[in-house]
Amino acid sequence: MKKNQIQNQSHTFDPWLAFARIFLGVFWLYEVTIGHNWKVTHPEWVGAGAGEYVINAGNRAIADGTWTWFGWFWAEWVIPYAAFWSYAVIALQLAFGILFILGLFVRPTAVVALAFDLSVFFLGNSRIPPLFSIGHMFVLLTNAGMYYGLDALIKQKVKDLTTSTKKVIHFLLHLPIVNERTRPYFIGASVVASIYYFLKIPMMETTRFQMVSVELAALFALGAFLFYMSKMQKDTIALAGSAVRIFIGFKFLHEIFVRDVPALNGMPGWGRPEQLTEVFQIIVNQHWPIVSSIVNQAFIPAVTFWAIVFAVVQTAVGIMLILGWKTQLAAKVGLVFVGLLILLGFTRYTAFIFGYLVTIMGVYGGRFGSLDAIGTKVKVQPQFISGKLMAILLGISIVAFIATLATGLIPDGYSETMGGFVGSFIAIFSLLFFVTGYIQRKESITMIQDSPTKGAA
């Protein structure tokens, strides 16, 4: 078989759906083991201190003005059994990561994960949870376990069964609960919830919960959009891609106009030069020597220039994504921008954004509900990872992994072990791209073998 036979095939979006699902699972495992909200081996989550974090987080949420009913529930049903809930949360988050990576029962897992997200929101967390929620919505709508996941294998294995077991498994794999009869109820509930949280924004006692209300209003509005449009748009991949595009555009602007102070756990925003200088100085003190030198010589002296560039690019990409105007270009510029931020040490927030920008490009998130889709048929050119690039990516992943081990990682040590976190994300994404390229080549070979004209080649 000639090499160009593989590369010239018309590739589908399926491998990028697998990318999004695996990316989501990997980041769940990352978050629970060494991320900001790490829990495995954490002294307040396991061992003699198990449950302490649960108690403290609940008490703080109640003091900061969480919803009254949630405060009552936490005080009556969670705090008295804090040790149990501590281990249960760890088990649940580990299960999310493993099941998404394997593509096993993805839809029911996504539903449980969305319910779990709500509890995290009600505790006053609003920065990272929305980025998990949009991923859960994406894999739920696309049923991403059917794309190179165990769900597809299970479906194939049980197709010839005639027992009630088949019906149960079929229900778990597909969760056919949204139909013509139930859809209006889902739309109505989502609209009401979005309006409720929007109206609660100025009424919440603290900024923490005002931010939570903003995120929940946006997510429920997006949910209403998906429920309504799913009646007319049968291409669920295009619909889900548009949802991710709009939400990530919203997050770009949110980091500009709301969270406007530059921070390593976010994005630069419209921060003042002196604020950005403080962040750059942390990078100089904590990063790999080569990056520290570059920042010290090229970024700090020209901090006003970089503040303007960061703000303009971030604003432009956000607007273009929301409107769906030149979506692929916006995603590419966004990837370069966010990739630079990750290399500089902005790793906690931007790594999620990077993964979703890849997803937008991979499934072409501008095919629906966008300016790109008005008037003319959108010309789609699926992104293909060549064999040479796969070899390079594997090499980069290995080198970055070794660099991470050499540097070391402290859980939640985004500043203290900055180089280690940067290296780990380079290793993770390089490996994810390698796996996606492998899936693409496997799919291409299958298409060639199944083609009625394969003998003519």
C-alpha cells in the first residue's frame, strides 16, 4: 500500500471525537491526582484526616452565601458522614477519568458527571468546573464512546442478543430519554434555570457565588440551545462542536472582561503592564532556566507591547469563535496563543482551553450556528496527522515526560514546580495527538480495504 493512499483518504471526524473523550478522561485523572483540586494522597481527603476538606469546603460555602437548600443538605447529609463522602468523591472522579478514556458507558457517566459538577459549583467553584461541564455535554451529545471506545465494541457484541439484557445495555449505551415528547420539558427546564441563575447574579452575597451564577446561567442557556436545535439539526457532531465553539469563545471574553487580572491560573486578559510584570517575574523565578531567560530578556522589557498583544488576540479569538466567523483560523490563532501561554507557565486553565480548541478544529465547530455556515456550504478539510508527525510527536512526548520527571511535580504546585507542569502538559498533548494520528491511519486503512475499488489501486 502506498503511503499517499493513506494520507489522501477522506477522513471523518471520528478520531477527533475520540481525542475529545480521552482528553476529558485524562484531565479528570490529572485533576484528582496532581491538579489544583488533587485528592489522592491528600491528608484532608484520605487517611486520618479524611473528610476534613469536605467539612471545611462546606462550611466556607455556607459562610459565603451558597444556596440555602444546598447549605442545609451539606450540613445534614454530608458533614456528618464526611469521611465516607471524601472517599466516594475520589472514587467517582477516578471512575470518570477511567470510563471516559476507555469509552465505556460514556453517556450515563457524563450525566452523573454533570450532576457532580453542580455540587462543585454550589461549593463556590467556578473556574475549572465549567470546563469539565462543557466536555461532559459534548461527549453526552455525540455519544463519544461509540467512536473507538468500548461502547462501540459492546454494541457490536450484543447486537444479536434477544434477551432483556440487550435492552438494558442498549438503554445504558444510548440513554434515549430526549425525544419528541420529552424535549419541550428539557428545553423549558433549561430556559427557566438559565433565567433563574442570571437573575441571582446581583443577589448573591459574595463574588464567588456571583461567578457561579454567571457560569450556570451560561451553561443552562447553552443546554436549552442544544435541546432546541437537536430537533432540527440531526448532525449531532456539528451541533456539539458549535456548543464548544460558543462556550470557549465566551471563556476567552470572560477572562478579558470579568477576570481581568493576569494570573498563572487563568489568562492575561486586559491586565495592566505592571500586573503582567508581576506574573512574568514569577515565571522568571520558577520556570526552566531557558524560559526564565527568554521572559527576562524578551517579555519583561516589552511588557506593554505584550499586554496589548495578549489582550487584542484574546478578544479577537473570543469574538470570532462566538460568531463562528473564520472558525478554523480563530481556533488556529487561539492554539498558538494558548500554546505560548502554556510554555510560559500559564498551565492550570489554558491546558483545558487548548484541548477544546483542538476539538473545535478537529470536528470543525463552525459548521452550524455560525457566520461560516451562512449562504454557502461549508468546505470541510478534516485535520490529518501524518506518519512523520506522529513519530515527532511520540519523541516530543518521551522527552517532555523525562524532563517532567527530572524537574519534579508537586500536586497543585503550578508555581513551585512550573517546569514540571509545563513538561507534563507537553507530554500529554503530544501523546494525545499521536494516539489520534494512529486512529486516523487505522481508519484510513479500513476505508481502503472496504472500498469496492481497492483492487484498482
